[in-house]
Amino acid sequence: MDISKQKFFVGTGCSYGRIIDSLHNFINQKDALKRNNIDLDNEVSFDGSDNIVFINASGPSQGSDYQSDSIIYVISRLLELGATTTNIYCVVEWSEIGRISFNIPTGVDINTDFMNWKKWGGDTVQGIYEYSSEIPNQIGGITQGFADSTDLTLYLKDKIDVYSDQIGQCHSKLGNTYYISTGTWDYKNHCLKSCAMSMKKQLLNYHMSFL
């Protein structure tokens, strides 16, 4: 697919990274907006003459290390797929200093399959949305002129590997690199405790192999 003339807006952050979602995802904030004199039952949230693809790579509870890596990863993949630098705009909503992602590099054999990874989960998690001025705005709906199942968005979702953990949505994966949010680990939860102990053992064995 030729995306050389397509315009992209790429954003990332933690659960606070909601710039892209704020354009179309109203299911959780409709009443709050109305209190600020924005009535989405009677007006549109976004309007434009260009067809733009919005990519939200935000990872809930992730730290700034994930945010820097995710913006680089997504833009690098877009360039590899044929996008041009002049058509890519980006914004990073940096997380608070206390949020740290436990990074598991590619090549370290640690099994996290039990986490139930979901690719481009959407709806307050990672998502890809295409805005077209030709699509009628759906006043009062969850989206207004945005679509996430077009040929273009499905193509990008297939080619760019961004995942979130559907258990708690607080862990993410870029390609084959895992980002575990250490601040959200609940050691009373047997599943996460077992994972933590397993990772500790596997990482120890990995480092011992170099001795």
C-alpha cells in the first residue's frame, strides 16, 4: 500500500496521554465536557479538510522510557512502510517521574503469554484511527468522522506491532520488546507474583550464562 502522501499524527504517553482519544473517544468524558460548555450531542469535536491517520501508542501506567521508545518505534515503522518525514507530526505526553517501565530486551527468553496480549486494543488503550472529511460526523456517537477498520488502518495495525496486556492494561509490548509497569504490580495477585518470580529467575539465568 502506498502511504507516501498520507498525513499522520502520532501520539504517545501513559494513561494521561489522551490527546488523540480526546478528539473522538467520548464514552468516558461526555458529561465532563458538557460541564465545560462542550455539548457533543449538538456539535462536532473535530473538523478538517485533510484525511489524517491518528495513531495513539500510549501505554497505561508506562514511564517515559516507554514513551520515548514507542514514538521512535512507530515513526520508524511508518518510514519503513513508505511514509515521508514531512507528513508525520508527533507529540509525546511525558509521564510523571515516579512511573518506571521494567524493560525486557529482545533476545531474553521470558514467557509472558499468560498476559493475554492484545494488538492495538483501542478505546483508551493503543489505537489507529482514520479521519476523513468525507465521512459524516456522528453527532452524539462515540466517534465523529473517525474510523478504525478501514483498509488503511487495518494495514497499519498489521504492520506495526504495538500491544497491551488485557489483564490490567498496564503492560505493553513494542515488537518483541516488553515494557512491564513496575508501579502497578500487585503481589497479592498470584498471577503477577508468579510472573515476577519467573522473570527474576529467568533474568538471573540469562546473566549467569555470560559468567
